Amino acid sequence: MHGFEPKIILFLCNWCSYEGADAAGRGGKEFPSRNLREIRVMCSGRVDPRFVLEAFRIGADGVLILGCAPGDCHYKTGNIEALKRIPLLERILQQNGIKNDRIRFDFVSAGDGEKFARVTGEMVKLLKRLGPFDHA
Amino acid sequence: MPQRIGVYICECGPNIKDAVDMDNLLEDAREHKDVVLVRSFGFLCSPDGKEFLKKDIQAHKLSRVVIAGCSPKENEQTFRDVLKNAGLNPFLLQIANIREQCAWVIQEKSDATEKAGELIRGAINRVRLHEPLEIKTIECCADVLVVGAGVAGISTALAVARKNRKVYLIEKEPCIGGRVAGHEDLYPDMVCASCLIESQLDAILHHNDIEVLTLTEMVEVRGYLGNFMVNVRQKARFVDMEACIGCGACFEVCPVTVPMPFMGGMAGRKAIYIPYSGALPNVALIDGENCLRFQGELCHFCLESCPFGAIRYEETERVRVLKVGAVVVATGFGSFDPQKDVRYGYGKAENIITSLEFEQLVNSNGPTEGKILLTNGRPPRNIAFVHCVGSRTEKFNDYCSGVCCLYTLKHAHQARLQLPEAGICQFHSDLCLPGKDAQRFYRKVLKEDGIEFFRMLRPDTIEIRKGTGSILITHTDTQGELERNEFDMVVLATAMESGVETEGIAGILDVKLGENGFFQEADAGLDPVSTVREGIFMAGCAQGPKDIPSSVAQGHAAAGRIMGKLAPGEPLALEPMVCEIDPEICSGCLVCISLCAFKAIALEDDEPEVSINQAMCRGCGVCAAACPSGAISAGHFSTGAIFSELRGLMG
């Protein structure tokens, strides 16, 4: 598995996590940006489970959904709705032979570049260990 | 007709140019379907850059634009404006963030180039599916409802009222002015509180564009920014507000005296009364619970004595519907109840009072006409002022109210002026003296008033109980030693808490409360007077503990936020990125209704499918993600657009 560089699709909410990702960039944090492909959505609650399935179908090794911290959602509860969908999504992924580790939901506040760097770093490290997702 | 997509890669000086292989990116972008033009530029956000972009869009008849450069959080609006100026719908733009999320964080040029290329490809894929969005406008009402006529509410009302904009100021009490109207002097300069506020109250009562509704509470709020319908309930006053001049002839003849429990029952009032001398509006009211007429007796002394025929026994509660564009919550604060902790001895011994009771005591309109007296009518020989009662402790409130140290110093100063020989002590664990005037006031009190300070180990290392003939205070000092002192009077500086009715009000308004029970801000740092519900604002202690100037400032801030959003006679621009429902596909399962945090989705009577109110929808797309039929489309973030972007990113 030496040299494997996973590709992760990130769904970032416009108000917090996208800002968190920008903050990590502005702050010159050390994180594996080369492995990340960011998609901006207005709210983490916008992430349709089909987006996640499609990401795996076309070659992503992992998916990260990041939303505002609890209580900070620009749309009151969209982040919590997103979080509530994860267990169901995990069951669907499992049935398709996709390990739960390949998807992660977390809260990243605007300006929290530190956490963005940590979460993405952990995810890349984990996926390097798991190896490429077998799309067959 | 195929799209004509223009792709612009901003060099951002050396920021992007040096981090990626520009030639490679330019060449790669040209390969994509519908891309008719690919260019790079030094600084696209510069005046030259914007002009260049505008001319290019027009000259090449571009139908879609992709800009690869800095974060959309930085310049998306800048470039949307350029599109608009070039005659293109501003939403036909997509930005690939190849600076913050690429050039600045990837060391290897080849890696950065690979990622930038994929981000650009994702953007090209996506922009092809962008729909032009129109900013719709609706008629709106610029009138304002202010809830609570304390100092925050009146400053909001005065700031926002103007010709063509009516303000309804509702207050649950019979008079306006809130807590400040009950104060004697204010720190740091001991200005007279009533002198300060009375001119404001007069201005409110005589303002052509402000309608004051006393004895009134909110019952229901429907609608959205610009179009709220608020049901309010006004209790009966039984006195005609237009006719009564507050002469007091009725009090004298009223046979019922209602005891007002204050420090052992010093005060009382009649069943027809004005809450305190100088209360505004200066109009009497009948207390229906104690008036004999409402107990079935035929008393009519007040009716007969009134020279103006103002008595209205037949008056009933009134419900009114107010149409307003915005609501401001200025419902003030409550106080920590010291009976919750036996250590404060409140209610267990006489002459242990709260700071608010001390305010009444020193108020020249109060029950003792401003004299500091014990329940036995004698002046105290010594007084202890206890800080942080119910605050800065995990057991009750972990925050600092921020004003108690200063008003406690003020109380000590007021006590010293009346009682030159008395012992005056303060029990504190820290002193919170913020702002530009507090230290000056502290030094003055320290220098002139001869006050003794006892420092406690923690805010709650104190026990107050009945002693022999006086009150015994035992506290643990900073060395951990127990110390005992006796006092005639103890004043407890209780924590400012959210008002007892806050939860109910939050429910009516459908807004959130924070962990400490106060109304939660949309953004505590940048939007501190907005609640999370658009069009509902807040001011004063409803948002958190604060002093009078800060409450006034928040009142003005809320007024400013409203004036920036609602102008009389001008339509309101709606959020263009909203969700839409396809009635052909909607199965009417109603999943979306329970998910919408803004109550924007409803099932209309007799309709098989739901509809989305375009004025209430904020475009988060939670419903679109959950709709099992795929009937909901999130504006600018359609499922198709995101799928396309995804495919572009994955190469």
C-alpha cells in the first residue's frame, strides 16, 4: 500500500466548515490538502445521502461531512439533521460493503482551522491504512 | 444552444502563479466541453481585472463564468457584481477555490496543479447547470413591535420610530420605564435615574408614531421578516387612559388597602392605584383581585369620586392583531432567588435584603421615602454588602453579571451619605470593574467613604444567619481562615438571570435560548442583537446581563438593523437561493414539513402537495436532501449541480 494517496470528498457548510477550511489554508496549517476535494453546500443538512453514495461509486476513498458546532447552525438545526442521517447512511454503506470508517461527520467552526487540519489529517491517515476503496 | 463558458484563472500575484503550473491549468481547462475562452490575469479583483472580465464577458458573449482564484468567501460577491454589470445573471458564476484550499497548503507544485485542475473541472461541470436566479421582492410592512418598555425597549422605540413607520411598544406592567425608573441614582456619577429616563418616557408617550400598550403581552407570532402578524392581549385597566389624569382622588376614597410585602410590611396601596409616585403613564388602574366590586360587592366610591368620569368597571381584556415587519424583544432580566441557598439566610432573618430591595429602600419615592431603615424603624449601625450572590458558581450561574460590583459600590456610597457613622463592609472574592469610568468611581468610594473590604476565598465561601440581636456573617478569607462579623443589615447582590417568562416568550417567537437562559444571538460576535429568526431582534438584558448604557446601545443597534432591512414603502428583497417544490412529483408525505426549521413549508387546505413559502425559506436545503421523491430542488445547489461538481472533482 506504499505511496497510496487517498482521495476524500468533503462536504463543507458555507457558514462554518468552509470558513474553517479557508482558515486552515490562511493559517498555513499542516494538513493533507492534496488528498481533499472540497464541495461547498449552504448547510451540512443539504447533503443528500445520494451524494455520498455517488462519491464512493465514482472513486472516492472516503467522505467527510463537516457542519457548524451544535447550537451554531446558521439554519438552527441543519447540522443536527445531517448528523441524524449518518447512522442510516452507515447501514446503507455497510450493505454495499463500505466500511463505516470511510465516512465521518464532524463539527468544524468558522475559523477553527486547527480542528479542520486535525480531522482531515486523521481521516487521511486512516484511509492510508485501510487502503483504496474497492469499487468492484 | 450550447453554453459559452469562460474560465479565468487568477494569478493572485505570486500566490497562485508560483504554486501551480499555470500553462498546464490553462491548457487543461480548454479541453472541457462548452469552454470557449480560458485566460489568466494578475489580480482579477483589481479595478483593471474587473474591467477586463466585464469586457470579455460582453465581447465573447459568455453565458457562464468560472473563476479560479481565492475563496468564494472573499470575492464571490465582487465577481457576481461584475457579471451583473456585464449584463449576465450574477448566479451564472462558479468559483474554484485554488488559493486557500490549494495553492497555500500544498507544497509540491505537481500536487497543487493536479488538485487545482480538478477543482476547476468541478466548477466547469457545475456552472453548466446553474440557473439564472432572480431576486424577487415582496410588499412589506416597516412597522415595528417592541416588547418591553424598559430602558432598552424605549431606546429602540425612539430610535426606530419616524414618519411612516409606526412603533407598537408593549409592556406587561401598568407603567413604562422598567427597572431604571425605580432607581434613585446611577453609577458612576450619581446622576438621578428618574431625571435621566423621564424625558425619554415623556417623549415616548407624546410621540405621534409610537403607540404604547401597557398591561399587554404577546400571545402568538406568525409570519416572517416584513410580514409578521402578532396577537397581543391587553388586560383590562378599568380606567379610561384618555380621561384619567392621575389626580389620585380615587385612592383616597378606596376602602381596600392591599399590603405590599416589603421588609416586614411597611408599604401598602389601595385597590385602585398608581404603582409608584411618578409612574408613567400617570393613570390609575384597578386591581381586579382585590377590588370589592369584583368580589360581588356594590362598592363604587372611586366611580363617584372621579372628577373626570374615567372609571370603567365594564372594561374587558382585549385581543389585538398587530401587523409589523420586525419584532424586538427587550424583556429585561430576572434576579437570582437567594432562598435557593440557605447560606444566604434570606427569609430566615430580618434585614437581609437583595440589592433590588435596597434600591427601593434608598428611592425617595419608595416606602421609606429614601431612608435606610431597619424593620424596627431605626437606622442600621452597620451594613454588609455581599457580592456574587448566585453568580460565578457552578451550582447556580457560572457567569459574572458584570454590573453588581459597581452598583454595590454605589449602594455603599449611598449608605455612607446617609449614615456617616455606620460601619460599611463589602464581602467579595474579586472585583469586576470594567470600562472607562469604573476605576475612577471605585477610587472615589475607597478614598471618601471609608468602606472596609473583606475578601473571600471564593464567591460562595460565606454563611449568613441570624445572630443574637443581629446578623452573623462567617466567611473564609483568602488564607483559608474563618472569620466572623455581625451586622444590622445585609444586602445581597444577586445574579442577573433571564426573566421568569423568557422561555414562554422564546416559544411564542420561535427563537432559541442560550445555555444561560438568555436569548441567543444569531452570531454572538458580529450580530449580537439578532436572534436566529430573521426579523426578530433583541436588546438589553434579554440578551445577557449588562448595564444601562449597553442596553441603550443595543436598543439603538436593533433599531439600526431594522432600518437597514425595512424602509417604509419599499419592497423587501428575498433570498434568491431558496428551495422549490415540483408539485408533479411531490407525494405529500410531509417529511419536509417537520424538518424545516423556519416553518416555510406547509400543506395548504385541499391541496395534495406541499408548498414552500419563498419569503420564509432560507435555502438551507435540508428538505431537498430528505425528500424521498426528489421533488424539492435547492436553488443554486441542485442535486444535478452537485452531482456534476462531484464527477468533475473525481476526474
